[in-house]
Amino acid sequence: MKNLTEGNIYKNFFVFAIPLILAGLLSSAYGTIDNVIAGKFLGQEGLAATGSTSQAVRFFACIFYGMSVGFGMYIAKIFGSKKYALLKPAIFSVTLVVLGIIIVSCVLIVLLHRPILKILNVAEDIYVDSAIYFCIYIGGFAIIFLNHYFMCIFNAIGLSVYPLIASVISGILNIVGNIVSITVLHMGVTGIALASIFAALIVDIVYIVKLYFCLKELETERAGLFFDKSAVKGFIKYGMPSSFQQSVMYISSVIVSAIVNSMGVSATASYNVVMRVYDIIAGIYQNASRTLANYAAQCFGSRQYKKLAKGLIVGLPQELLFTVPLIVLCAVFARPLTLMFFPKGFEGEAIDYAIIFIRFYLPFIVFNLVCNLFHGFFRGISYMNIATVSTLLASVVRIIASLALVRAFMIEGVYAGWVVSWLVEAAFATFIYVKYFSTGDKLEKRLEKVE
């Protein structure tokens, strides 16, 4: 376990960020491999079926992932203040609350899957497979969610290597499960969904065992196991704004996904490929920004306000260093990268659409990198309202720009709308930081009021 506020910040950030980035890359890569397997063995229809509801799944998942990210900031604040006795009851209480909410939500969503698929404009020829994949995945979501939840807790207490190990285990189980379920058991999209749930279950067990020993090391066993109302209040304070921010972002993604689905199977398959490539690139800087977020939360908990600005100074060049080379590689090898998702010899518009995005629109993702870095900073110092407003602005801009451009440019209009939203949000987040948080005196006064 590591307090990021102690020691050399450059070394701390680098050592902490590398496992986070690798874990994020592996997680995204395994998700991409799922799609590659679906496309290779089940064809364009299988790829489209697993991707047609992906934005709805992402929307639902990120509501709760946002909660776990926010709760991670609360745990990091406790850890930074060295009040270790509060950790066990906090984790126990919030886990019960979140799982209860998830189980009820999943039941309702499975019951309402037909109108959801209708809203998403899922094509008739992939409707059955889309419904099967969606219902099974949502049905086991509580198990999948705990992977992310425990990862945030471990990051909060300065452990980033163990989530990397867990990610490796999950990925191997997922890939093997996919291949066996499709090629041996001939389960189609059902096997892909079940493989994800099984892999997540094993990793949950691994996390729980490790967490037990971590809490024991911190000598928290004296604290006992009881329902802590104050921890639930802390979860609401930190987790709910983060959840709202994530839900705002993915509402726009669901709307855009419906627009794409209305263009046909080729556009849907292409967009699925695009989202997987985006996930890999974004996963690098999103996971790297967790270093800054946890650092900021630990500084906040220990009242070391003057160290906060240093986190941004170190974080930005580090994220660019990790991200830009991969963007360049994707642009150079756009065609072979895209062809990985389709059967050998396949030709169609889906391939062309994906290549256009990777070569001409993906490089602008660096502006989203800047936004994400500021989000991590604001989240760590408990100013989630700013990150929420920033995300809301970007979401509205993305929807409006997509609708305005799609008539003339079809799928490229969707891509261009996405880029416009990145540019607008980056400008807004930078302006807010420079105006209100860039000087030490202003920052310290604001944080003392929040505290």
C-alpha cells in the first residue's frame, strides 16, 4: 500500500500509473478480443449483435462505475488521513447498499429489454441475438461490477499492481471461455456473455481474499463489522455526483448509438469497431488520470493543498507520453487493425467507415485526454459539480453536432460531432481551472470551505 503524497512525485506517478495503464489496456484488449472472436466466428451479424446494445450496457454500467470511482475517492481521503479503522465498516456498508441497488435495477432492465432494444433501433436480422446477449450480460452485471468496484478501492489505498494481476486472470479466463463456448459448445453470443460473467466471478473471489489481508495489515480488525451510516453518506457525497456525471455522458452515447443503428448493420458493425479502438486509447489516459485523482484525494484528506497543482504538472506530460504513440500506430496500421474484426476476405462499408475514423478523427482524442485529466483533479478535491457540468456541456454539443452533420455526412457526421464535443469540453475545463484553481491561495481557500 502506498501514500502517493509521500516521496518523489515523479516516481510515484510513474510507478503507480504503469500497472493502471496496463490493466486498462488489457481490459480493453480483452473486450476487443471478444468482438474479434464474435466477428471471426459469427460474422458481421455476430459482431453487430454484441455491439448493437453496447451503448445501453455502457450507460447502465457507468452509472455504477461512477459510484465506485466516487467511493474510491472517499476511501482515498480516509487512507490519506490515516484513519484506517474507518475502512472496513465503510467498505462493508457501501457494498451492501450498492449490490442491493444493482440487483433491483438489473431485474427491471431485463423485464424491460424489449422497449430498450426498440429505442436503440436494433435491426430485425440481429434482434434475437442482441436480446439474448443483452439480457444475460445484464443478468450477471452485479458480478461484473464488483471487479471495477474492488479495483477502485485498491487504487485508493495505493495498490495498482494487484488490479493488473486480476485483469490478467480475468482476460485469460474470458478469452478461453469465448473460444470454448463458440467453437466447442456452439453457444454463439450466449457463450460470449456467460464467459464474461464467469471470468468476473473468479476475479471477485481473488479481490476479496486480497482485501481481507490488506485490511488485516492495516490492523482494522479491531474496528469490527457493522453498518456505518456515515460511510453511506460519504458514498452519496462522492459517489452520486460521479455517477450522475457518467450517466450524463452515456445518455448522449445511447442517443448517438440509436442514430448509428438506424443507418443499418454496416454502420453498427463499424461503430462497434470504432468504440473498441476508442476504448483502448481512452483506457490509457483514463486509467493514468486515476493516479492524479487518487493523489489529489490523498492530499485533500491529509490537508496538503499546496501539493495539488504539482499533480497536474506531472500528470499531463505523462499521459501524453503514454497515449500519443499508440494513436500514431493506430493511424498508420488502420486497415490491418480494422480487418482483425472481420472474417477473412470480407469486404464492405463497415471496414471503410472504421478506417476513416481511426485515421482522421481519432487523433483529436488528445483533447478528451485533457478533459479527463481535469476531471480526475476535480473529482479528487470533491468538486464533482464542475466535472458534471463539463460532461453535460460535451454531451449536449455531441448530440446537436451529430444530428446537424449526419444528414450530410452520414457516419462521418457522428465522428465529427464527437470531435467537436471534445474541443468544446477541453476549452471549458481549461478555462475553469485557470480562472478558479490555478493559484495556490485560491485553491487552498476553496478546499478549506469544502472540507
